[in-house]
Amino acid sequence: MICSVNIKRAFYGERQVLKDISFDVEEGGILAIVGESGAGKTTLGRLISGLYRFYPLTYEGKIESRATIDVIPQNITDSLDPVFTIKDQLLEITDDLNHIKNVLRTVGLKPDEVLRAYPSNLSGGMRQRILIAMAILRANLIVADEFTSALDVITKIKVVRLLKELNRSRGISLIFITHDLDLLDFDGDVIVLFDGKILERGRVKDIKSNPLHPYTKFLLNSSPKLDLHYKNYRFKELNIDKSLACPFYNSCEFAQDRCRDVEPKLKRRGDRWIRCHF
């Protein structure tokens, strides 16, 4: 175990944004945190990485890590200084130029081509690889926060494959934060987040082949690139009412009065965890 998270509650200012978040990241493992916009994914990533100190974020609980953590941000354009060369920016991390060149080769870049370049001289995919190289130079746990959002489909696939290869060959632990369920193509764990709470947790292959929570089924059906195994499931519209104990009461065919009045707890079912009464 390289990182352990146990957050009772987290606040952005006075507004509660996370509740009852607990999980471990295994050394050399991959964890995906998925959910729609506003689910709390980025907030959770900031807490794990320590970046919450730069925001009005506070939390109750404990985050323990024996890792050196770095973040691959989603905003490629603003993440590299436009007035310095790539070489100057990488030398701020380490003065070992040979090590820098080896890492650049590892992420599929030609050192002589990119070191003398400014960020504006490079494509989005190349800049993303530079950010990955920066993370490798200083971390053994990488939090990738919606890191493919600004990339085209082909570049996205290449970058994801690169990170998975770095995980396999170098043992770098990864946390993928994403709304893109097509990225769930690896042997690892996944957390489904909604409204700051974990709805379901388990192995990627189990979640994709047999989702237990109705919201997880809805997310899987929302991606046109995935096999729609659950297209006949009666979750035709997502009718969320956060005033109810279970906000999916009006959308779920299994809902009963208890769901409306009693908030479901996150319960273990075999190797899975699910926030549902049934």
C-alpha cells in the first residue's frame, strides 16, 4: 500500500464536497476515479496530492502516503511556462541532463528536438508527454486529472498506453481521474463517485462486466463506444432529487420507500463495495 485515504468530510469553504471516502492505492497499482462533472473527482485529487493547500479546501480524516506524488493536470496550455525552453523547465527539477534525456526517450520524445523548444513550438500531445516526463522525474505516484480532455482521440490513446506501460515497466502507481469510461481498459480498481460520495468500488473488469449500482449502469450506457450490455435496463432518464435519502429514487426500478427515507450506506458485497440498500 502506497497511499491510504480515509476522509470523513471535506469542505470547499463552508460547502461540503466529499463524504465518507475511503480506499487504498497499492504500490504499482492503478486506480480510476470516475464520475460526471461536479462529482468531486478533482477535489479528491487535490487532497491526495496535497494541492488542497492552495484552495479553500479543508477535510476531516486522514490521508497517509509514503509516495512522492505529482499531478498531470488537465490544462496543458497553462501548465508549462511559455517564456522558458523545455530544457530550462526540466532543469528546475533535476540538474542531471542525462537523466532528463533518458526520461524524455522513455515517453517517446527526441531530446535534441524538444529540449531547445518553447512550449508553443510543440503539439498538444508532445506537451502532455513533457508533463508526464516531469512527473516521472520527481514522483512514484502520479495523479492524472482529466489529462486527456484537451487531446484528440488518437493522441489520447497513445498517452494512456504510455502511462500503462510506465506502470508496467517502472512500477509507477497511477490514479486516473476521468469522466471518460473508455479509459477503463486496464487491470486495476475503479471508484464511481457521485455528489462527493462513493457509489460503487471494485475491479475494473468486474465493474464493466457486472455493474451493481444503477448509476454505474447509467454511466456505462452513456458511452456510445462501449458495448451497451444494459440498454434494456429501465434507467431511461436520470431523474436526480438530492432532497431524497437516495437521489436515484425516482430513476431506479428497484426503489422502495426505504430508499426515499433512509440514506444508503456503503456496504461490502464480496470483493465489491456499493452504496445501495438492495
